[in-house]
Amino acid sequence: MALGLARLGLMTIETLWISLAGLVPVYLGTKLGTRVRDRMDAETFRKVVLIMLIIFGVILVGKLFAS
């Protein structure tokens, strides 16, 4: 995929570094999520994740109408 984007001129060295830098928070978030999931009941974890997704969705819709 990266090669295809590079051929189209959409993947530059700058965007590559930004993408690589984005892997750090993804990795840390995954580790944190795993720890939290291990300490929580599965049903509670699902509910927390669902509530977070709903909140983020509402925020995104709010930003859409605010601009």
C-alpha cells in the first residue's frame, strides 16, 4: 500500500515519518488496553469501549456541525 501511495505522490518522506511516529501511541494504547481488559470483567470492558465509541462519535458529529 505504501508503494502504491508513493507512486501516486501521496506518500512522501515527511508523511512516512508522521505515520511511523503514529505507531508509538498505537502501541502504547494497545498495551494499556490489554492491561485494562485483563483486570476488568469482559462484559464491563465491552460496555466501557462502547460508551467511549459513542462519546467519540458524538464529538465527531458535533465538530461536523460546528464548522
